Amino acid sequence: MATPGNDIKSYPGFRFITIACLIILYAPLVVVTIYSFNASKSITVWEGLSLHWYADVFTGPDSGKFKLAARNSFVIAIIAASVSTAIATLAATAMVRGGQFKLRTVSFGLISLPLMVPEIVTAVATLIFFNAIGFDRGLMTILVAHIAFCIPFAYLPISARMQGIEDTYEQAAMDLYATKRQAFTKILMPLMMPGIISGFLLAFIVSLDDFIITNFVKGAGVETLPTAIFGSVKQGIKPNIMAISTMLLGLSIVMVTISYFVSKTDNTK
């Protein structure tokens, strides 16, 4: 428990720095959200509230491109999140329940490495790897790359959840003649489920929103929603881009919120 002398809010300038950081981080998002409801074709002139640009996303001249890009994004994100969550669950089981083993620290470092390496470095390395093995770029290269860098995002909540579960549950099950496999599937897995769901949701939203790695490894004519938005922005920022960005922002907020509350669920009682 923090003492009054150690309360960070008592430090001079804390309030100012906090407000400044919040403004810098979220003011652009608020502006984009507000102007996505602008009736004007201009992105700077306000002419009243309208849902015209949201309708334009689904029925306008660029709707076909955005629908195809959205379908690619969701298919890749669902598959990548599912595979990376399965791998992360196995990795967390080995790291947390596997006891001490050789290269355990190295293994944890390798799992966490994509979180520490700049994404542009990962993108270039992935592109070089695919070119070296002669893997033609397309949806499959995007999927493989997304699975690889989504694993640590899925691993962290799963591992944290498993660390909070005492192994006495499994020991009690095995004392009642359950096999190790039965103890894992019928006892540990249900207790881990909030962490697994949270890891899946985080991996899903990271894959759905990724631009840098996707832009490097996608093939010609293959687009996901972030790369399609970037291509449209290069031709000029239009209000419908703000509408798409706002919808993506809303989806991200919902998914992260669900992930947060699911990870806080306590089903060990």
C-alpha cells in the first residue's frame, strides 16, 4: 500500500504530464471520430451530423474494395488468432507446468522477442525469409507472418492465468485416479479458459489491425483493411476513410474491453 510520501500523484507536474499525454494520445482519435459524422465532403469544414460516409463504406464506389479487404482481414485474423492461441497454450503449459528444464530462460526469451523487436525489423526479416525459401507472397504469407508475431500476445494472458492457478487442483484430480491428460483437459483447461479467450481476443485484434508486417509480406493485388486504407489515403484523405477508421477503433475498443474483463474472471471458486 502506497504511503502519502510515495503517492505518485503528489509529485509536482504529475497532473500536467498526465493530461498532456492523454491529449497527445487520444485527441487525434477523437477528431477522426467526430469528423466521420461530418456531412461535408471536406475533412476540415463542418456542415452538420450525417451517417452518409458510413453508408458510403458499404454502398459507395469503393465499397467492393473495402469489403474484399475486410473479408481478407477477418479470415486471416480468425485463423491466425486460433493457431497462435493453440501454440501459446502449449507453450504456457510447458513453461509454467513443465518445471525447470534446460534452455527454459532462452525459450521464454524467444517467445517474448517479437514484443521487443521493432516491427519494421520483423517485417523486413520475414520478407527476406519468404524470398529465401521461394515462398510466393499472398494471403498465405500474411497468415504465416501473423501467426508468428501473434503468439506472444496470446501467450502473456494465458501464462499469467496459469501462474495464478495452483497445481493442487491437478494433484487432487490425479489422487482420484485421473490421468495427467484428464487432469489437464478436465481441470486445468476449464480454469485457464478466461486466459485463453483473452489471449485469442488480443491476438485477433493485433492481427486485424496490423499494417507494417502485412504491407511487406502481402503479394501484388492482395489487400487487408489496413493496407486498403493506406492505399486510399495516399490518394487523399476522404471522409469515408474516417468512417472506416472509426469502426475499426470501435471494434478494437470492444475486443480489448472484453479481453480485460474475461481475464479478470475467477472461476476457481
